[in-house]
Amino acid sequence: LELAIKQINEHTDITVKYEQHKRGRSISGFSFTFKQKKKDNPPIERDPNTLDLFTKMTDAQRHLFANKLSELPEMGRYSQGTESYPQFAIRIAEMLQDPDRIKELYPYLKKVGYMPSNKKDTVNG
């Protein structure tokens, strides 16, 4: 029984556990527990020069605008405690990966010179 459970746990996407039930000295039964193993999806590597589908910005552009935004007085409400401008810029760059945050920050992006790459405004439709 131990060998079979060990092989199932090693070679399948299932984890098996069992419990013996005894009456006195003799085994009266077994209980088995089966669980699906969690799949570890490796993070998808993406080319930093490829445009993001939501923002139409490369990573370099995102960091450039994050640096500009970090120095705007209006962005002060997004800063946390005593973080420096470079730390704040890194956090803003992460925020610019979230489509909802982009909509929120869009007026500030336009203020620092962001212009969508196509004729249609990618954030506001």
C-alpha cells in the first residue's frame, strides 16, 4: 500500500493520503483522501520591447512616464510615507500595468506628454 501511494504521489497530479481504522489489534478499514496538486504556472516571459495590449506602452515607455509622474505634485496622494522619487516611480510603473489604474492616471499621463500610438484613444475609447 505504501509503495502504491508513493508512486501515485510522485507520478500523477494527485496527492493521496490514507488512514487506518482499527478495532482492537486488527485493521477494520481504510480511509483515503485524494487532493489535486496545485499547478505551478511559470510566469510568462515577455519581451520588454513588445507593446502591452492594454496600455500600448513598452516597458521603457512605462518607466519613462512613471518617472515623470512621480514628480507631479498631484501624484502625492498615491505616494506611501517617506518613499523616495525613484521608489515611487517604480511603484507607479507597476501601477501602469493595471488597466484600471491607467484609466485613473490617464489625465496625469496626458499632462506629462503621453499620447496614444494610434488615432483612437486607447484608454477612453
